[in-house]
Amino acid sequence: MATYLDFEKKLQEIEKQLDAAKARGDNAAIEILQKDLEKEVAKTYKNLSEYQKLQLARHPDRPYALDYVRLIMDDYYEIHGDRCFRDDPAILCFLGYIDGKRTMLIGEQKGRGTKNKLKRNFGMPHPEGYRKALRAAKLAEKFGIPVLMLIDTPGAYPGIGAEERGQSEAIARNLFEFSRLNIPTISIVIGEGGSGGALAIGVADKLAMMRYSVFSVISPEGCAAILWNDPSKVEQATKALKITAEDLEKLGLIDDIIDEPIMGAHRDKEGAAQVLKEYYLKTLAELEAMDPSERLEKRYEKLMSMGRFKE
């Protein structure tokens, strides 16, 4: 059963009528309803608010990193553990091929269903998860393999154990080490990019976002609680934070927007996977055509140009 958001109720009604028309073989009604559906889709998704885009980014049916691994990779093999403490299931590391190109894929996995959500800690990595990601990236660098990172987390896990094992140090270490990897690196926000949990695998030659993904320093709920002590102002906070792909591209904080299916990746997982794969292969070809020293210099210039201030 498809999950519909509040602003998709009209679409739900038309699709129900369309299913009924198909069941009874009414071709005339199918044709009319199909046109009605196309018009409603264009109307609904043309003018989405920032909060509606946030809802799409968090949609429970949206493809996660493991879905993309299965859809775009061949002969993949999972790498486990950070060789210091344990294996963190919130971070995935897969070595395999994408359209014949050897690739190290690192992604954050939220989990689907209660059992898997608990196993994956709702996509909130511990420090050992970030250390596993760094180990995989260093392994890729050793053998000259490009790295693709898929960001999808509400944030790094803030528990006592994570703090005791150096959560902030693990994130900071990744920022430092990923900034100087001597291989092509591409990072894509596929859903929710939350704070340091996203930054830890977000330093790359190219940082892109799916059309309905978000990237923020704090969740809108947390922002509303801190600024106004009023959870009802979450929509106002979402707008003020500038967390959508369009906002971040205008601010120069991301390089590209990947044009996922208009109704969202959750309605067309294969279509979303295809455009993500095409973006990765196109961008990788551009990066591989560059001299390594030039690529590192451009990465450095990009990172140093971020941020604005007034005295």
C-alpha cells in the first residue's frame, strides 16, 4: 500500500478511481482519469513548500542507501567494522561495480520496519560508523577506486556511549581526511542530511542533492524548540533554515541538483536510481579527466569559499 502525504490526498482519490476503472476495463474512463492525474501531479508538485519537501525527504517509502546499492551496483561486497570497536549498521560500505566502474559506495541506512530501524539505529551513526567509512575510503584510495557517498541521516547519534567513544573527533577526523583523499569523491544527499552526521561523509569533489532532499545544521523541530519553544512553528523554521536543494544551490553550498522523478523517488525507485547512476558516471568521467593535483586544488578552493560573513 502506497503512503500518501496530506498534500497528496487528491492524487490518492484519482489513483483509486483509476485502479477501479482498470479493474472493470473502462478504457474511456482510464484515459480521462490518466489526464486528470497528470494535471494534478503537475499542479501539486510544481509549487511545493519547503515543509512539503521536507516531508518528501522523510517519506517512509523513499529509497535508502541499500536500495540504491541493489539497484545500481554489480558484484558488490560489504565491508564491515572499523577495526577498533565494532561494526555500525547505520553506515554501509560496499565495494563493487557501477556500470563497469569499480566503486566504493559508502551510505547511511535508516532501516525499514521496527526491527530494522532499531538495528540501524534510525540511521544515526556512532563514531565507529564514521571510522568504518574512513577505513573504506582509505582502502579505496590505496587501490585508486573512486568513492560514492549517499547521505541520509537525521544526525549523528547523541548518546552517552557515542560521546564516550569520541563522536565529535570521529566526525572532525573524517572532514580532515576526506578533504585530502587523492581519488575522485562524489557525495549525494538522497533524503535527509542532518548536521555533522551528514558532513562526516559530505566532504567531496562534488556534493549534489536529490530534488526532494534536505540538508541542514539542525532539524526544523529542534530549531523551533530552541528559537520559539513552540513545536507548532516547525513549518516557519523549515522555511527560515534554507534546507532545500534549490536554496543550497543558490547559496553555493552544493554543486548540483539531481532531477529525481517529479512525484518523488518513493514512487519510482528504479527511475531515481537511474538518474543517480547517470549523474555519478557523468561526474566521475569529468573528475577522472582532470589532473589529480588540479582536482585536489579545486576541492580545496570549493571548501574554502564556503560561508559568508559581515564585520
